[in-house]
Amino acid sequence: MNTLYSFLSGIIICSLLNMTSILKSTVDEINELREHNENIILLRQYEANESSPLHNVTASDSEGGK
């Protein structure tokens, strides 16, 4: 009976280690996707600022053309 318990304990430990490995790789993938999405958001914000008319206003324009 002890052999059966030892065998089942080994299977459970191996399963837990495998689940831990899968979770770690999943978290790593999520972090990579999050970083990629943040870069896309920053790029779109930059592009929006570049195309904004307010971005191209000079000092003389903001003073009413003085």
C-alpha cells in the first residue's frame, strides 16, 4: 500500500511541477503581449500627436500672430 501512495504522490508532484511550468510560460507570454500592446499604444499616440494641428503651432501662432 505504501508503494501505491508513493507512486500517486510522485504523479501528483510531477503534475504540479508541470502545471507550474505551464503557468510560468503563460505568464511570460502574457507579459510579452502586454509589452507589445503598450508599444502599439505609444506609437499610435505619437502618430496622433504628429498629425494634430495643435502639435504644429509655433510660438507666434499661439500669440495671435504677433
